[in-house]
Amino acid sequence: MMKKTLLITGGAGFIGSHVVRLFVNKYPDYHIVNLDKLTYAGNLANLKDVEDKPNYEFVKADIVDSEAMLNLFQQRQFDAVIHLAAESHVDRSISNPTEFVFANVIGTVNLLNAARAAWKDHSEGKLFYHISTDEVYGSLGEEGLFTETTGYDPHSPYSASKASSDHFVRAYHDTFGLPALVSNCSNNYGSFQFPEKLIPLFINNIRNNKALPVYGKGENIRDWLWVEDHARAIDVIFHQGKVGETYNIGGHNEWTNIDLIKLMCAIMDRKLGREAGTSEKLISYVKDRAGHDLRYAIDSTKLQKELGWVPSLQFEEGLEKTIDWYLENEAWLHGVTSGDYQKYYEEQYQKR
Ligand code: NAD
Ligand code: DAU
């Protein structure tokens, strides 16, 4: 294995922490630098098990700070970047769109500029790998899947900011020859996800006998993938993906929100020793999300055929594992839901 210094941005967040863990453990010869601003969504407790490893280093920094990014890339010889740092929650992008332009668009462009300046005359073998989302493709009707050639049609400020960042990454590849590639993934679930997103939010609410705020009629469809399968896909694409290409990552695992929520209620009734049907009574239909995309579903044939990746876990098994993790990690949940979380929760849900 060649020695490499690898910058992972957003490594203290949900998906980033799984990617950092996988790379630190699997590639002891890689020096992994995790750069994160530690926003409300970034938490070093997500990486307790790797923080003392000799090939791991944490740098607290803001990708919106262009000078800091240029300096860091001049000081350190990064061989590659896996860029995950972003504002990631659609509801927050509806309350505060500008924040998403700074972090997701300007932040990405700052990293591209820093990589370009550092790699200028010797970009052979370097890689800027940008992690993106299926939401850039917009919303599907009842039929069809998103492929790598589906046109972009973002609807939320979050997806518009991610779409913009994807375009910049491809533009830097096409215009400046920056060795870059992009992957677009469907909804992730698993351990260490901040409980503002559907699955951990509802696990926490069921546990605390709190109302389950279902947006609209609960008929929207998402394609769920276990976060560790996403991290494995990132590993495969990082090592075998072709520069300039795009890879879609998804679970072929579509659920309407309401069916998923009912399944979660049933599993949790069993695990908490509640009578069957108890948790479902917490379901409360609330005002729909503005611009709510109806359906996302990914066609990951290219990744499966060309690079041999397949998801490892069936959804029901992954959901059980995930629920077990949140029930067993009360201290983590308590840590992230104390403080500012309560204020966010009231502002987000009281008005519905
Ligand atoms: P997250 O919100 O859990 O984590 C984001 C991380 O980025 C946090 O650690 C945060 O502190 C950091 N960050 C935010 N702004 C920063 C800044 N200005 N400078 C430095 N660090 C900053 O997000 P996630 O769900 O883990 O998503 C990670 C990436 O994957 C994002 O780019 C997201 O768009 C993409 N993605 C997410 C999903 C999903 O289902 N969660 C699916 C597909 C793609
Ligand atoms: O598709 C990939 C995307 O998945 C990622 O790019 C985003 O970063 C990630 O947040 C996720 O976006 P969604 O908007 O699909 O995820 P969220 O968990 O916020 O919502 C999932 C579905 O559940 C969606 O249809 C809205 C609904 N929902 C969500 C919340 C938080 C509710 O009905 N009630 C809720 O309280």
C-alpha cells in the first residue's frame, strides 16, 4: 500500500465519521487528516474509537475561510481530498438558505482553489473526490430511477447548493484539468446520525413518548442505504473510480415515509416491551415541508457493474441494528439533544 496523506472534510459528521473510521482502520499507511468546523452537526464523540490512532489527525477549520484553506494546502502535501463537509439538512436550508450557499458552494470552491494551487504542476495521481446527493436530480414520479445522466433539477435550497457545488467540481475538472470525481448517494441511515433527520428523530421521539411529526400524508418515498455501505462505496470509488466520472450510490430500497415509520414503531414496541400498536398512536400528521420532493430512487448499476460494489445489509436488519445502537447509546443522544437542539426543535415543529 502506497503512503498517502488524505484530507477528509466533514469527518466529525454522520457519514464523514464512518468514512474516517473505515479509512483509519483499513489503511494504516494512510495519514488521515479530518478537517471539520464542528458545527452543531459535527461531534468528535463520533470518533472516540479512532482518535488515538497514529495515522489520524484532527484539524478544526472552516472551509468558508479561503485563506485558511489555501494555507493548509500549501503547508501539507495532500495526495487526495474526500469532501463531505456541508450543511446537510433540508429543513434548515428552508429556514436559512444563505448558510448553505456559504458552506456548500463557497466552501467547495475554496477547497477546489486550494487543491488547484497546491497541485498545479503535479496533479498526476492526485484526486478531489466530492460527495454529493441524489437530491440534485429533483423528484421522480411513480416510475423511473435516477441515473448518472439524469438532468439536474434541485428544488430545496439544500439541493440547489449541492447541485451548484457538483457543477463547480466538474467545471474545475473540465476547465483546469483538476483530477476530480463525484458520487451522488441516496438517503443514509445508521449510527451517529444527528436526530434532526427522520430515522434518529423518530427513534428518539418514540423512546420519549413524543409526537411523531409526519410531513403531509407521509406518502413521500426515499431510497434508504446503510451508512457503512455508503462508506464502503466511497472506499471503492476512491480507489477504483475513474477521474472525471460520476457514480450513483443507492440501496434499491424504497419506502414511503409512513410505511417506514410504522415499521420503526413496531420494532420499537417490541424492543421497549410495549404492547403492539402503542407507538403508532404517536403519529401526528403536520404541515408538509415546502417544496417537498415526492420520490427519490437511485440506479446504481454503473457502480455495481464497473466497480463491483453491492450493499451488504438488508434494510430490516440495518434498521434493527440502528435502533439498537440509539437505545444503547443514550449518553451520545443526550449529548447531542441537550443545549441548542431544544430551541431548534421548538422552532421547527411548534409552528406546524
Ligand atoms: P452532517 O450534517 O452529519 O455532517 C456535516 C459535517 O460537516 C459536520 O461535521 C459539520 O461540522 C461539517 N461542516 C459543516 N460546515 C462546515 C464548514 N463550513 N467547514 C468545515 N466543516 C463543516 O452531514 P452528513 O449527513 O454526514 O452528510 C455528509 C455529506 O454527504 C454532505 O456533503 C451531504 O450533502 C452528503 N450526503 C448526505 C446524505 C445523507 O443521507 N445524510 C446522502 C447523500 C449525500
Ligand atoms: O437523499 C439524500 C438526502 O437525504 C441527503 O442529501 C440529505 O443530506 C439528507 O438529510 C436526506 O434528505 P431528506 O430530506 O430526504 O431526509 P430527512 O431525514 O430530512 O427526511 C426524510 C423524509 O421524511 C422526507 O420525505 C421528509 C420526511 N420527514 C422528515 C422529518 C425530519 C418527516 O415527515 N418528518 C420529519 O420530522
